[in-house]
Amino acid sequence: MTPFRISFCCSNTDPAPWLAGLRAALPQANVSVWQPGDALADYAVVWAPPQQFFDEQPQLKGIFNIGAGVDALLKLRLPPQATLVRLEDAGMAVQMAEYVSQAVIRHFRDLETYAEDVRNGHWTTYPPRQRSNFPVGVMGLGALGARVAQALAHFEFSVNGWSRSIKALDGVRGFAGAAQFNDFLASSRVLVNLLPLTPDTANILNRDTLSRLQPGGYVINVARGAHLVDDDLLALIHSGHLAGALLDVFRTEPLPSAHPFWREPQITITPHTSARTLRDDSIAQIVGKLDALQRGHSVGGIVDPLRGY
């Protein structure tokens, strides 16, 4: 393979281990951390780069995003000829399946209530709930959503899955498109959001959609904060239609200290930690995809800017 240059431009990321891994896997490549005024590169590995980076690198052939979500990147002016590639799984799917499964089970088994009772020195038990009364709906059935849906099915929950086009998954009842969206919501009591953020999905978790969940509904948002209308969620919790929510993503991160989510006892917050980028797995995937592109082969995870994922 002919020599080529990779520019690494990842905000809030220690570059040293990434550079070491990329250099070891791609000895023919010149890999460096981007600085303004740098030489032109053939490929870029990025996370939350500034617009200046792309303005100074208009010739890029490929851009590799070290995450599954590309909504922030698509707000920038990217080189039109560059292929934008997102990570597929790279160790995140199993993390997401762990996180969502524990969240659903914790809510289903009343474990938060038991924990509060124990903190208060109370020995109490509650009637067991029936799985038949707790259908779980998973919105978004990509690599992460499909893994989550099948993990929940393993625990014998009734699982509904909704996606843009129909997806056939063992143990999952499929719904697709706008025509089946309301039926999907009405069939679900717990709602898990794993959709990509696009103009069509922004604010999709709102008063109208969340009101369609079965009474006592529970919301788990692990996609993007801009999917959720915060005030609508709070209003539905206060009305009693929703039992609560687990939120891992927010419109502003870190979540501002004055935000009412901090003080709502029926909302559990985690700091965008449901599925973290695993460096070694990510490097292996980037290297494999870069090698395929260099050879003129097709790769998975290519982003369609018109769809937003």
C-alpha cells in the first residue's frame, strides 16, 4: 500500500494512545495530531472537530468519526468528495445492551424503590409485576438498537421494534415507518430511544408521542438530548401518565445545575456513559475500513448526509 497521511483531530481525547495504535497498525501511514496550518492529509480521524479543520483540509478522501453519532459533524461544511464513515458497534453494542437491560430490569423489579426503602431502614416487599404488562419498545434498530432489542427478548420481555424500514429480528415484533409509529407507541409501556438525530427525529419524544405510551410508561433515552422535549417529559411524569425516566443524554452537557431534571425524584440521570468508545476496537475498525477504501472496496457505516446517518 502506498504511503498516506492521517490527521487526528479529536476534542477532549488524549491523542497519544490513539496515535500509537494507528501507527502500529498502519506503519506505512504518517499519523499526526492536527495543528492549524498542517500539511494536507488523505484521511482524518475526528471527534467534534472545528470548522477550521475542514476548511484547511478540503482534499480529504475519508473522514472517520470515533463514535456512532454524526449529527454534530453534519452541521459543518465537509469536503464534498470525502467519504464520511461512522463506527459500527466497535464494542458499544454490548455496553448499550448491558445499560438498557439493567435499566429496564431495575424499573420492572422495583429495585429503585427497594434501595430507597433500605436507605430508610425499611424491610418491605412488593407484589411481583408481570412481564406481559411491561412490553418494551425500542426506537431505532441499527447495530446498537438491534443488540438491545434482542438482549431484552432474552429476558422474556415482549419487545417491539420501530425503524424507518422493516427489520426482522428474532423475538422482536417489528413496526416500520410513520404509518405504524402510533401503533408501536400504543403497544409499548417502556420506551427506549436509540434513533439517530436528524431533522425528522429532533423532538420526537414530546407530549404527543409520550402520551401514546401505555399508562405508567417509562422512558429511557440513550441517543441524543435533542430528541426529548424536557418540559413535556416532566409534565407527563407530574400528571402520573409516566412513571419516570432514565436519561443518559441531554441538550446541554454537562447538564446545568439549575436544570429541573436534577431535582425530579422519578428521573435517574447518568453522564452520557451508556456506551463508551473503546479505543482498541475502534482503531481496529478504522484500520479495516481505511484499508478497504484504499483498495477500492465498499465498507459499512458510510453516512448518507441526506438521511443524517
